[in-house]
Amino acid sequence: MAGTSDRRSFLASLAACSLVAGVAGRSRAAEPLRLGLIGLGNSGRRLLQVARGQQGVEVVALCDVDKSRLAECAGTLARPCAQFVDYRELLETADLQGVILATPDHWHAPIGLAALHSGHDLYVETPLALTVTEGREIVDAATRLGRVVQVGNSHRGAAPIRTAVELIRSGRLGKIETVRAWCTGGESAAPVPDQAPPADLDWDRWLGPAPEVPYNPQRAHRHWRFYWDYGGGLLAEQGSRLLDLVHWATGLSAPLNVQARATYDLANAYETPTSLDVTYEYPGFHLSWSQNSWRGKPETPDGLVFIGSRGRLYLEHNNYQIQPEGLAIDPIGPGDFELPRPAGHFEEWVDCLRSREQPSADVASGHAAATTAHLGNLAARLQRTLTWSAADERFVNDPAADRWLSRPTRAPYDR
């Protein structure tokens, strides 16, 4: 049966959650925490809205390469804040205690690494990075420098999700044999001519480390995720969140091999697939990702189903349904896998900033999920089965595929 009470608890905690960064030993009653936020698109604005509604938090610095967005978002704050087009100037702001990173994916590694090296803990939206190599660089830097990093796989903060993970890890479904993940979408649009960028947009900075191309409204802002130079389509955006839950629920973090089949709209202005089927082989089970191919549940836009020897469990919209229902009757008890219940995803980050422990959506798990998504995209683009060595983070005897694990970057944004 659905975990409706858990869902209500999650929604209540989400409404009250605080998006703040702190330092160890600082209490909630202390002076306001000073935050900087980089990237003011849809995700950045949502995070800003959460932050500005919390007591004990002050957003003191905003950064975006679009000055109109800067002005609009700054106008929503109770007090004036510093505004920057160059993220490096924000990172130099005195007494800045935390950085929230919500830029397009191709900027995650350059800005995230700069934030870590400048002494800041970090909240970064998912996926962690544009490539496998860049994700590994972030993991290594965070570990070496002792930073607390939380990735925006916010499903981990939902109480119903934690209950579902406990049930799976405690063996309620028996042996997991198959996992299916699905998502609708895969946008398409008619091409439009290149044109001069808006006066308020620094297009060269928006491109940053990506190749130099003329401005086109189809590339900028919300559509960027459908171009390979800036994002990884729906598999990297939505898929990495679902893949993260598969890893959490099974205790595994990497596939053995991957194969994929993609469909493209040749008249589409965007580059990523309009439909995509990926099959991952893990030790003991197979995982499939279906985008617009309806191998999931057509009545729900995205979700997961874990199929075990004793039953199955559906995860949809931060809620779960287990079949047969009797598998969920026995409560989690001694000897079962049990998770703590933070007040919410961002609250957990705050608590970890104080305790200096790592959150459940830590940088390593975020890297594993993003890497798995990248492998699916690479199998589709290379049109062949790829065998993966998680220990080496390389393909097995496949140097041609290995070249796709990183990307060239453009000066002067090549760090």
C-alpha cells in the first residue's frame, strides 16, 4: 500500500526545510549564515526561494551571467546583496560561509572546484558534473580538502523513499532480479536562426569552457540540457536521480556493462535523443532506463519499480507502493537495514555542515549516479555495448570509448 503518512511527513518537512550552509558548532540561534548562490535559472530560483524564507539565513551574494536575472532575483531579497557576473568575484566575498551551485552542467566542475579550493562547502545540483573525469576531480578535491558536499538528489530526503530503501535492503522483496526506471519527455523544437545575444546576457561567459558558437535562443537557459556540450539530456537530469535511488536501495554503485538504443528527430534543433532505452547489467540484476518508450507505467511520468523474487515495489513522486501489500506489514526492526530520518534534504546538509559528517547524498554517491547516466548516453552515442571497470573508471580494453570520459575545454575558461 502507498506510504501516504510518510508522504505527508515529507511534504511537511520540505515546507519547513532550510537551505543553508553552516560551520561546525554554530547553533541555529546564532548570527545569520551568509550564503552565495551561483546560477539563477529554474533550479537556482527555486533554491533561492527556499533560502530566503528561512530564519537564520542571509543570501548575501548572487551570481549569474544574465544581468536581468540578477536584478530580478536580487529584488526578491529583504536586504541588498552583492551581485556578480563573474563567479570568482563571488567566491572572494568576505565571510561567505556556503555556496549553492545551480548552473548548467558544463559549469559544475570549474565552479565547484573553485568553491572547494577557496574554502567553501558546497551544495551542487544534479548531475554532479558533465563528464566522468570532471566528477572524479570534484570527489577527489572534496575528499582531500575535507569539504562537505551534498548533491541535489533530493529524493534521499523524503521519508517514504527512506522507508522503501529500508524495505528493499532488509530483504522484503527477496532477491532483486530486475529494476526498471522510466521517464517521459525528450523535447524537440524547430531550429531557429542564430542571432545577437540579449544585451544583458554575457554569452561568452555562459559558454565558458564549452566550444565557442554563435548565440541561439534554443541553446540558452532552459533548453541547454538538450545539447551535449552543456548537458546530458533527460538521462543525466532525471535519470541520474533515479539511478541514485537504485544504487541506494541495492547497495551497489556501478554497472558491469551497458547497451543502449536511441531515436533522434532529424528535424530537431536539439541534439539529445527523443527516446532512449538503456540496459545496465549489475552483479545479480539488470536495470533498464526507458525514455518515451513506455516500459514503465504509462500513467506516471517517471518512476522506478524493483522486481524481486517475493514481490515488487514502485517508487513514484516521493512515495512508494509495494505488492503484495503484506510484504510491508512487518515493521523495520532489529537486524533490518535502517536509516535515520532527517528533517529534509537540505536540513541534512545543514546538520552535516555543523557535525562535519557527510550527508547521505554525498559527493561519492552523486558521482556514481552521474557516471552511470553518462555511461548510458555514451553507449547510445557509440552504438555498441560498453564494458565498465568501476575500480579504474575506464572502459575495459576500449581506449576509443575512454576518450569520451572527458572533454576539451576552451581558454580562458579551462581552469
